Amino acid sequence: MNPAVPVPLRRLSADARAAILLPLVLFLLLAAFTPGFATAGNLGNLVVAGLPLLVLATGQTVVLITGGIDLSVTAVIGLTSVLGALVMSGDAGWLRGSPAATPVALAVMLGTGATVGLLNGSCIAWLRMPAFMVTLTTTLFMGGLAVWLAQRQVHAESIYNLPAAFLLLGNRPGLAAGVAIAAAAATHLLLTRTLLGRWFQAVGYNPRTALISGVPVGGTVVTAYVLSGMMASLTSILITARLETGSPSHGRTLLLDVIGAAVIGGTSLFGGKGTVPGTAAGVLFLALLSNGLNQLNLSDFFITMVKGAVILMAALLDVRRNRWARES
């Protein structure tokens, strides 16, 4: 055991520890060559903008650890945003003006995410359907449902006039940060301190061996997708409160980033390996990269190309690591 490495870091894999260093290196480079990047205001905006991705990527990490993938998270964000707004909007909300509007809307949003996750997980675990196809189909259906609901109720894609109690999460960055960090920390403890966390890793590493060892493989897979759906709903809450509107278009651009953050952070696309601190480092890396390139006045198209190249390199490295592990 290396005494120079702090105890919390010793518990992480070498890949996760390396991932934690990436944002620091990128920050130093951008601070040196990008005027105005290292100001307190810019860094504060960067962190606040990255909070929803942290929550979303945390849920995706759990699914990837089990050897699956959840492509439906962005559609869940849009659907739950619309449903929550339809419950509490002062213009067309089903409970408009009621003190129960905000808590009921929050329950509806989290419950919807859990239900979509339960549907995904059940199809994958019990019907033996491929995760890619199941969650892609869910994305198309839930995305279309969100647009239909918004246009049917308000004849527009954006729903305004949300209650002040709900908008506190958007108006108080400290509160939003507390919620996001608490969700990530709770998931980290789940993965590292509970039997369920070990089941996630065992299922992802080798589901047949896990089943022989007594792990309830089907239930574990379903739980992972339910957790991912709830994290997508929580992400929707943060985004909807910050933008002060409910819309089916919220979160549509996050799918590349959410998978990329997990992979950059050391989570394997082949399952069995991943950490929340590593994913958090991946989120911070992508947030720094996007912000720094924006500061250089580069186009969104170019920024997307750069992020895509970085994520592709991380995926190629994961493939190489997995091949080495099989050959050793």
C-alpha cells in the first residue's frame, strides 16, 4: 500500500484515479491559454451548468456497470419535465394554485422515471431483449409522448408559469448543488458499501457466474434501470427549475455527454467496472472542455466534434483494456 496516496483514492481503481487527474490538467491548460476562463464567475457558471449531467451520468454509470446501457434517459427528462409542468403550471396545470402542486409534481416526475426504468429493466432482464433496442424504442415512444402531451394541453412545446417553490432549485445554485452532490454521494455509497453494489459489479463482470453464486441477476438488472430512470427524473427537475419551463426538448443533447462522462471516468462499456468519483471527474472534464472551447468562440459544431473525438479515444482505450484483461 502506497502511503503517499490518500486513503479515499486508494479504494479507487487506477483508471478512476487517472480520470480524476484529467480535469486538473485540462484546467491548467485552459487557464494558461484562454483569457477570462479562470475567473470566479465563469467557473461558478461552469459548475452549475454541469450539475444535471452529474446526476444523469451517475445513474448511467450504474447501468453500465451491470453490462447494460440506457439510451432512454434524455427522453425521460423531456417526458417528466412536461408531466411535472402540467401538474403545477399556473397557466394550465392540473393542480394550479394548490399548495400540493409542487410536491405532487415532484412525486409524479420521480415516479415516471422509476416506471420507465422498471419497464426497461423488465424487458431486458425477464424477456431477454437487448438493452440497446429496448431503451432506443423507449426513447422514441417517450419522446413522442412528451411532445403530444405538451401540444395537446397547451398547444405549444413549452409550459410556463411554474410555482416559486419549485423554481427555488433553479434560483439557488447552492441548493441544486446540494441535491446533485447528495445523489452522487448516495450512489457512491450504494456501489461501495452495500451488497447490492457488489451485485451490480458481479452481474456486469459475468452474469452466469453471478447467478451460480446466488446473485438475483434479474432483480439486480431491473434495480439498475429503475435507479437510472429516477436519476433522469432528478436531472429533469434540476433542468426544468433552472430554465423555468417544462419542455419535451430538455436534455436532448445530453446523451453523448452522459455516456462519454462515464467512459472517460473509467467505467467500462463491457460492464463490471465503474465508480461515481471517476464519472464525476469525467463530467467535470467535459464541462471544462465545452466551456473553454466556448470561451475561444468556437462553433457548437466544432465543440461537438472535439468532444466526440475525446469520447471515442476513451472508448478505444476501454476496448484495449478489456482485451488485455482477457488475454492476461
